[in-house]
Amino acid sequence: MEEINMAEDTAIFAGGCFWCMVRPFDTLPGIKQVISGYTGGHKDNPTYEEVCAHTTGHTEAVEITFDPEVISYRDLVDIYWQVTDPTDAGGQFQDRGDSYRPVIFVNSQEQREVAEESKTKLQASDRFAGKKIVTSIEDAKTFWPAEDYHQDFYKKNPLRDAIQEAPRKQFLKEHWSDAE
């Protein structure tokens, strides 16, 4: 009889518009699901309009369900650094404001230790020419899935996604062209 792998964990990352945070994780081996949504704020069941109006305290984020026996949380954090600008606390690329700030939301002490160690290592690498790594590492709060039309945005709207992604891709090419 074949053994069924039931391992599952979640990671929550914010790095600008959630539309741009799905694709880097969506097709990796071990990823079960990537959901766009809102977290970190004070309002239950926020809407996109409320989050954009900066009245909820929420940040746009993705919740990644993954199989830790196939891909580790450490691997996901390493990918996260390579798809964001960790030196910009005011948003990401053309997405500005608190709802677009870069945050690693941790679900456990183990995740916190991995994230903190990784952040320290990235700062010491001087990859960003002396700029401080300002990405927050915070305890996860309730994750509220975004409206259906935000899910799998890059698949539903490839042209708009390409336009949205251009500044991010340029930045990443400049800072991560040597990464594997």
C-alpha cells in the first residue's frame, strides 16, 4: 500500500501588490495553493476597497500552503527575498503605502527564527550596497482571502500582469542576476 503524504504548512508573505506575489511561488514543487488576501489589520473580512483606502490596517499578502517534505520554509523565505525590495518599507515598486509594505508573517517560533536568521544573513551580504533591510517580521494574524477576481490574477490577466511586473523584474535583475 502506498503511503500518503499529509504534511502541510503555511507561509504568509507581503511584498507589494498580492497579484505580483503569487506567480513566484505558484508553480514550485511542493506548493499546494497560493491565495491572495489581507492580513495584519484590525477589521474582520476587509474588502479590497477598504484596504486600499488604508482604513483597516491590513497589508496585501499571499498565504502559501506547502508540503515541508518537498520544499522547506527556509527555501520559501529565500525566494521571498528575491522577489521583493527588502530595503523599501514604504511599499514595493509602483505600489506605495502601508498596505503594500514588505512583511514576513510568521506562524511559529521556528518560522520566526528562520526568517530572522535569513534577514540577518541578507543584511550581512551587502547585496543592496549598504542599504538597511527593513522588511518586518511579525506574528501572523487572521488571513482574509481576497475577493475571487484577485485570485490567480496573473493567469486571468496576462497583459496587465506583465505591465504590473515590469518595475519589479528590472529591480530583481539588477540585484539578483547572480542568484541561482
